[in-house]
Amino acid sequence: MREEAEVLVRIEGKVGRLTLNRPQALHALTLDMCRLITEALLAWQGDAGVELVLIDHSGERGFCAGGDIRALYDSAAEGGSAAREFFFTEYRLNELLFRYPKPVCAIIDGVVMGGGVGLAMPARFRVASERTTYAMPETGIGLFPDVGGGWWLPRMPDHIGMWLAMTGARIKAADCQLVGVATDYVESRRLAELKAAVVADPAAIERLLTEFEGDAGRPPLAAHQDEIARIFSLDSVEAIAGALTAAETDWAREQLAVLAAKSPQTLKVAFRQLQLGAGLKSFAANMAMEYRIASRVVLRPDFREGVRAVIVEKDNVPKWRPASLEDVGEPLLDEIFAPLPAAEEWSPLP
């Protein structure tokens, strides 16, 4: 194990340990990180000496803020081949975790966004703390809620996943438990002790999580759950915007203002993605759909413009193209979701 490595990989007792180690970048995933994690998981898959996999992060600022968006932005300017390679590899890792034969525990202490969600959600145990902040903020940069978002988000209760996908809203630990992002809550001051206990006796993880369980408090989202269920269950983005306008509540006005700042293209892409994902029968089929979307939207104007406005120049005034929901027609969406040439389609690891 090298301390400067982007992922610290080791076996402690009967636990395979993966520690994300890019604290200066909030552990944003690189292609090499995805490869390192995949290689370790494949090696441990058939190793009888490894009973459980534990994923955490170094430092205190966050679990994982997503993928390396700046690298994707640079790739898009050069034809997108590096971006496609990253998505292909990352999505294979997501799918491997989904069907992994051994229990995986993710300590989602701090920021959990984008690619971090893709690492965490397939884990059997997802441990939040008071520092946890979850979001899928991709509609704000012209991307879309990938890494399995088409599978996980529509399976949340009361259409909260659609609300999260479209608004990019940030939620804390209690709400993470409400929607199923977190399976457990442990105060951050006790996480080191919990990890040591799991390493000492991985077979006892369920009992240990019960013993360490804290109280995350009441979920703030519960106050708006009925309104979300009513509005974000509607059959188009335009209908959702219309219902928010008609609601005339402070909360609805806030959501409408948030949606107005997002990429119209991405709102409609995310809406279709979640509608289709809800009906898919396998996680691999969802990832194949998301790879088709990713391969195309990364080359469209809104991704470069969104990253420019939010991450590169940081003026936070993106000029979206198309500029309105009405201008995002079905033919454009059909093009984004269409199958790729057979040789370019995504496939899971054997």
C-alpha cells in the first residue's frame, strides 16, 4: 500500500479495504481509481480469506464528490474518446459492485455525489453520519444523473428520486435514510471505532451496526413528501413545471426557480432516463442505456457550457442550447437514447 496512491488497497484480517485517497479533489474518481478498485474487487471475489469489502475515504471532507468532471470536459473538446473510456470503465465497476458476491460496506461520511453515489448505492451497508451530504447535481452542468441513477432514483419512495434528479437537491443523513440512500447512521466520532470492530469481526457487521446506530433525527423531506409525490409523478417536465407554478407555495416557487437554472435538455434526458429505468429488469440494462446517453451528451453544447459556467470560469450563468423546454424535442431525445453501433455498446465485465 502506497500512501500517495489514489486508492489505498489492502487486506486487514478478513476485510478487503478500499480507501479513496484524493482528498484535495474530494476523492473525485479518475480512470485509474476505477481500474484499481475493479482489480481489487476481482481479486477478492474468489479469495476465501476476504469475507467483506469496506469502502471509505481518507481525510474528513467527503466520501466522493463524483467523477473527474474537468477531465471529461477536456476530453469533450478532443472528440470524447477519453470520456467514453472513463464512463465505460466506471459503469463496469458500478455493475460489478451491484452483483458482487460478498457483502460491501460503504462509509458515506461527508459529500456523496455523482460517481460517489455510484460506488455507494450497490453496497449492502451504507453508513451515513451527520456530515453526509448526498446529491445528484448533474442537471446543473448539462450532464445527467448517471452511475445507476436510472435504476436507483425511480425506486425511491413517492417520486423523491425524480425530484432529486431534476433539482440536484442536497439532502442530509435523515433524508438519506428516508429514501434508502443510507441503511445506517453512525456519528462521525464513532466511525473509526466501528471500522476497527468490523475488521475484527466482519461476520458480525449487522450486530455491530445496530450497536453503533445513532439517531439522525427527523427527515426534513417528510414535510414535502406528499407535494413531491403529487407533482413529480406527472407525465412530463412541462407538466411538473406547470404544477409547481400552480401550487403557489413557497416550496414550489423555490423548486421552480431551481429548475429554471438547469439545462432544459438535461431535465428532459433525466426525466426519460428515470421513466425507462423504472421498467428495466436488470441493472446491466440500465447501465447500457446510461452509456448510450453519456456517449452523446458529453459531446453536446450543454455539457461544455455547464462545466465552463460552474467549474471552469465559475460565473454560474450558463447559456443553454436549446434554451427552453419547448425547444427540446422528441427527435433530439430519441437521438441521445438510441442504440450505439454494436462494436461501441457498453457491456458488463464477464
